[in-house]
Amino acid sequence: MRPPATSLEWGMPRSYMRTCLLLLLLEGPSHGYELLQEVRLLGLDSADAGGVYRSLRAMAHDELVTAWWEPSELGPARRTYLLTDAGREALDVAVETAQRTARQLDALIDRFDDVTGRPT
């Protein structure tokens, strides 16, 4: 029999990084390092640059974002990312899914609180 799941197994869905990046790019064009900092503020504390850039490349491949090199006065050129119409549609679907999941989780927590008598 499998032991009970640990809290590490109950984390955010794998698609959360992608949804966060799409949301951040809805706010406006950005660079990878800036996106990494903002993703961490959205709860992905352990996000690393490699994961962010892999997600951005995959989203560019899927035409959810576009990217171009932008010269920088302080160093090498930086890649700038911009949300596409398809990316906006994907974000809408992801947020609708998150809202549905939040309602389901609220129902589960409410029921747990009722059964255990835990104060809400």
C-alpha cells in the first residue's frame, strides 16, 4: 500500500507556469529575466531561468507568444516576448479552468470543515 501523499505531491499543476507567463505577457511585452522574477511573485518560488525559457520557447513554437531580439544599452541583446491572439485565447481557457478548480476546491474544503468541525 502506498503511504499518504506528502504536501510536495499536492502542488500547483504543471501548466501553472505557462498560465502565469501568459498572464504576465497580457500585461505587456517583457524579457525572460523579468518574467522569472514575476513568476516567483505569483507563487512559483522555486522557478528557475531554464524552466521559464523552456516554457517561453514552447509557447513560441505553439504561436502563443512572439519573440524578437532587442538591443540593450547595458549589455547583450535581450529577447522580448509578446502575447499573441492565440495566447490570449489560451489564457482565457486556463483562467476558466482555474476558476472551476477553485470552486471545486472550495467545496472540498467546506465539506472537510463540516465533517471535522474545523473552524473556517
